[in-house]
Amino acid sequence: MSRSIAGIIAAAGLGSRLGQMPCSKELYPLGFNADGTPKVVSDNLLLLMQKAGAEQVYFILRKGKWDIPGYFGDGTNYNMAFAYLMMNRPYGTPYSVDQAYTFVKDKTVVFGFPDIIVEPDNVFEKLLSKLDVTQADVVLGLFDVDNPAKWDVVETDETGAVKVILPKPEHTTLTKVWCIAVWSPAFTEFMHQYLQQIEPQFIRGELTEIPVGTVLQAAIDTGLQVQSVYFATGNCLDMGTPDDLKKAIRKYSL
């Protein structure tokens, strides 16, 4: 199936959970390429996007994170075109993602978090395949993690259709979480309109920040179809937390 695929990387976070760092957390050195040159954390996500056929990648940055475009440049080294957009509304990752709306509204989007290491290396290809087969609006990649309460946990039916998404619940018996996604222009448009509708609540101080999971649940409630692929033997490590950073260093750098 012929389509135009674009990646979105929300890299506007402060990285406060890791304390003071000498660089943006997305550029933390982790492991080496086959030729012996160093890799950085977000190389993992970029290579997954490249393998899935992404032609462009849009990084959303906050002021001061100029080391990211300085490091990655125009994307030539990845055979993709890179562009850098500035965070405008500080209300959470969905608003950062929406900065790319004008550029991706007619494309299939592949999305992940630049500080989360994901395996296997064909995850986006699996999600895109299910997007085609099911004609869903969104397909999430699901994984098992040690502490689901730190993530957006997901409940599905026997077909993989997503029924409920609970962002960082205090108590849950659910064990699967999502950390990557692909979606159609229909969800891009839904998110754009939804964020505009709720923005007055942030301006009035009624809300401070929302996660992507909240927008996904709103899409489900509205009738959009959200499917999933469960990677039972896959792996995801959140490099934005000290515990997973230590695990990743031991796994990939030693």
C-alpha cells in the first residue's frame, strides 16, 4: 500500500526526573553502532521510524534544547528529512505533537517517545500492517513492564481492540502498557480539534497538563477505532527514569 509516512518526536520535556545532565536527555550516549561510533538514546526511535518507511521526522523542541538539531542536523545520515518545530503550548505531549499538525495532517504518523528504548526493531512495521488490515484509526504497541502504574495501561478485547486507557493509575490489575503508536489522518484531525476544544480549561487553570492517553481515550469514546499489537517478547525501557536508565546502560553499553 502506497502512503506517505511521517514521524513525530516530542522532545520538549525537561528531563527533571534525571536531575542535572550535560545534554538533553534524548542525546544521552547509549551503546555503539556497528562501526564503533557512539549512539544516543533517541537513535533507537529514529532507526525504528526509518525501518518503517518514514520519509520525514518532525522534532518538537522547547527553548534551550538546541543541542538536538545541532546533533542530528537535516537527517541526511538517516536517509530521512528532519525538521524542528517549537513547543507553543506547555500543556503536555499532545500539544507538542499538535505543533506538527499542518505538516502531517494528510500523512500516516509513526509516534514514539525519544527516551524510551523499544524492541524488536520491526515494531512500527507490525503496527502499520494492523492499521491496514483492520482499517483502524490508531494502532498502539503494547508491552509488559515491571511497574504498569508509571505508564498508560491498556485494556483490550480478544481481537486487540482497545477498550480503555488509564494514564498512570494508582491501582490497577492491568499489565499491558503502550509506548508507540501509528495513526491515520483521522486521528490527527481528531486530536487537533479536541485540543482546541479543551484549551480554555488550561487557560482558566482548571487543567495543567494531559498525556496522550487521555486524547486516545477521548477518541475511543467518540467512536474512533483504536487497535493494538501486543509484543509478548518485546521490551521497552523508559530512559527518563533513573532505574531504567541504569538497566539500559548495563544492557547496551557494557
